[in-house]
Amino acid sequence: MSFSWRRVRAILRKELRDYRRNRFVIGTMAAVPVLFIILPTIQLIAANATNKALTLRIGLSLLYMLVIPVTMPSVVCAYAVVGEREQGTLEPVLSTPVRREEFLIAKALAAFVPTLVIAYAVFGIFLAIAALFAHPVIVSAIFMGSHVLVQFLFTPLLAGWAIWVGIAVSTRSTDVRVAQQLSVLGSLPPLVIVALMSLNVISESTALAIGLAAALLAFDLLAWRVVAAMFDRERLVIGGRG
Amino acid sequence: MEVRPPLVDPEATARSGSAEPTTVTEQVKVPVGPGPDGSRPDAALAVEHLTKRFGDRVAFDDVSFKVGYGEVFGFLGPNGAGKTTTVRTLGTLIAPSSGSASVAGIPLSAKNGSAIRSRISMMPESPGLYVRLTVTENLQCFAGLYDLDDVPGRIGRALRAVNLEDRARDLCGSLSKGLRQRVALARALLNDPAVLFLDEPTSGLDPVATREVHELISSLREQGVTIFLTTHRLEEAERLCDRVAILNTTLRLIGRPDELRQQLFRRSLDVRLRAPLGDPGDVLGAVPEIERWEQTPSGYALIVPDPDLAAPAVARALVRAGADVLSIAESHHSLEDVYLELVNEDVEAKAR
């Protein structure tokens, strides 16, 4: 049997319906962006153009934006497998013709799509607020090509990494809370590189941004292969006894 | 039942304790219907020497049986006997350690997993529903996973089959356990499975809900669905199943419930008297139709080759001896007796 996008859509649709009625997921999806837009916005509006630490402030503000695609999917994806197991739905799902690739891609898309929408929306709101209320010098610094490029490139790539880490942890966990804590921790390392760029510790350039993005893309693809290999129907059903 | 152990056919129990399961399939015509291609007659399930080990622990060992299309096959056994693991193995969720099988006419192998799963349905003990989704949304999800056409029509038919049309828009989390079980059954019917695996379908249900599930299984049997029913409820197996198998890591017994009873227990008469006989040896020993007898709390248990022939002779002998006869009836052993006999035997064997 070949790969079926219909089966992917079935899980994706189910996940999105489930999110809509899950207070925890709605809470996470609402609270994280609100938290990460208030602080940087206040910081920028309060800053003046002569502030010596202006570059650092802008870097820090933009870094907040990138915490969204890291934390949000890792929290949601940590639930992907262990959550299904806890509510007893994993075995019925695995008893259908669904292939592991279909299951994993559906679970990943269910976290990826809302994350991307929310992260870009928050960044857009941040840019709009900055353009309207911040000092023109700050605005031009924020709208500098590489800043925007870093946001657009790294948002999906960091989300991808966080998603695969979250699902990997979820396939091996027996407890949702532990899975969430571990997956948030595991999703942070790539953020360090981006942080070093945003804070100008590593000299920021378009070439460097693209190079690091390519490396992160390679890690994402590798992570997908690793997670697919870890997804063992038998072990998931018997709960690790095998 | 106090008289049960002495009445057990020692030859039958000896056979059942051997490595080979006692089987009456040779005497029973396995119902055979159309195969997966619509024409080829074949068994819905054919299992040959299937074994599953988890490290050193043996879940089930050297299990062989066949189930015909349209048959309701009961799979019994104590906790930890390997029933659920067998079902999961046949459902391609677990890989067997050795042996072979074909499920719905497709050889059991890793590469055929998806194809087999598309032709079967499995209903685990726990309904496993998405509680924040409605009944219809749950079924839509699974219809998508089976890649089915005419989804609304199939959902409507499945809900009608379990009598749940009026609850289609309810959140599954708001349903009682019995209703959830029915939703799970509707889900299992969505893909018109060639083989339907039901693992303890009435576990935790009240008597009314249990009866509804039984009625549904009976109606599915009438529609020709092959059902592999795992249960602890022996009266359920006796009532619903064409044949049963008793598993206790190895397959101990397989056959029709009445044949299992006959095979494991000698035919006997239960005699109830107002007062015990003064010298039962003289009275009962003089009746040639009685092979063996023993006293029970309410009278006597008589092992006889033919109860119809022996009963009148016994009655005459008792009346001659001046006994007040309350009743003479053939002993009836339930499937539970058969089951307990085998399980007790295994416990004793382990203790030795």
C-alpha cells in the first residue's frame, strides 16, 4: 500500500479538531505568543536611538520571536504519541492501515501549521507595532534584511526540529508531563546558534544565516529519519515490554 | 461442583495436557465462505505453530488453528494466557517470533501489515475514542484512515447497526461506557471487515449493555462477518460462538462447546434422593449400565455410557431398594466447567 495523503488528512483534521477543544493546547497557543510579544515590544518602544545597547535589545527582541516556534510545537508534540497511548486511542489507530510515515507526518503537520501561522502572525504584529511606535532608527535596524531573513528562515526550521524532538520523546515516554519537559529541553540547542547571531556574538550575515539554515534543515531531515526508525508499532502497543 | 473432578475423563485430560491441543476440528465442519477475492474458498484465519516470546517470557507458544469465513470463534483463557498478544499478532501490531499465519487470506508478514489491517478490524478492550470529538468526528477520522469511499453512508450504516444514530453529534466524552463501547463497535464495522477481532467487548458493561452487544454480535454473525471473540465470560462464549479455543500459553482445547464438554467429561446421571441409600454399593453396583458411582451432597453421581439406557434401569433399582427418588437427570457441564478443569489442571501442573 502506498503513501496516502487522505490518511494524513484524517489525522491532521482530527488533531486540529482536538486542539480546538483542548484547553491546555489553546492555552499554550495563546499564552506563549502573548508572552513573547509583550516583553520585546515594551523593550523596543521604551528604547531610544542613542542607547548603546540598542543592537543587543533588538537582537534580544527578535530572539523572543524565535522562542515561539521552539516552545509551542515541542509542548504540543510531546503529547503526540504518549497522549494517544494514555487515552487508549493509539492501539485503535495503529490497527488501521495507517503507515508510520503517514502518522508521523500528520502529527508533525498538526503542530507545524498552527506554529507557523502563530509565529509569523506574532512577528508581523511586532513589526507593525515597531513601525508605528518605535524610533525610526530602531525601525530601520529591525527591518534590516538579515533580521527579517533570520526570522523567516529559522521559524519553520526551528519548529521542525522542535517537532521531531517532541515526537521522538513522546514515542519513548510513558508520561505526558515528563515528555513535555524533556521535549522543551531537547528543542533548545539550535536556538543557541540563533541567539549568538541575534546578539551579535557571531557576526550576522546573510551567508551565515543561509548556511546555518541549511545545516538546520539537514538536522531536521535527519531527525525525521531517526524518529521514523524509532516508531516501532510493537513497542508502542506493548508499552516497551518488548 | 463438587463431583466434577472424578467425572473428568482421564484420557481426555491426559490428551489435553499434551503439547498438542485436543481438537475436535476434524469432527466439525469449519464454515467456509468466499475468500478475499470473492471466489476462492479459504479460511478467514489460518494459524500454524505461531509463537511469540518477549525475551525469556513466552506469551503464547506453538498455536495452530483455523477459523472459517462467517464463523464466530471464541478465544478463552485466564489472565496472562496470551489471548490479547495473539490478537495483536494476528492484527499485525506485533511480529510473531516463529510460525506462520494468514489473515483474511493474506500471509502474515511485515510487508503485508497495511494490507491485512485494511481487511480487518480490531476492537480493543478499551474503546479508545477521542473524547473531545463527537461520535461522527471519531468515525470520520477512522473512515479516513481506512481510505474509505462514501464516508457519510458508511457512518450512517455503522451507527444504525449499533443503534446510535441519535447520538451522532454527542461528544464521546459525554457518553456512558456502554455507549462508548457501541461507538467502538461502529468504528470496527466501518470498513466491512473480513475478520472482526473483538477483545473483551463486554468488559465492564452492565447487563443491559452486555445484552445489546451480544445482540449485535449475533446480527453480525447472521450477516456472515467472521468474528474472533476474546472473552473471559464463558457464558458469552457458549452463547455466541460456533467454536471456542482455550489458550493458556499453549492452545489447550479447540472445538464446539458441546463437543468440548463431551470430550472432557464422561456422561453421567445425577440422582437426587430424599434420604441416602442404606447400602448404595449393593443397589448401584447391581445395575450393569453404571460404570462408576460416587456419593454427592444431594444424592449420587453415576458415570454411564448411555444415560438414556441407564436412567430407567437406575430408577427401577432405586424403587426396588425402597428409595424416595426426587430426580434422575443427565449431568450438564457448562463451558465454565471445561474451562476451569483445564485451568486448574495447568495450575496443578505448575505447582508440581
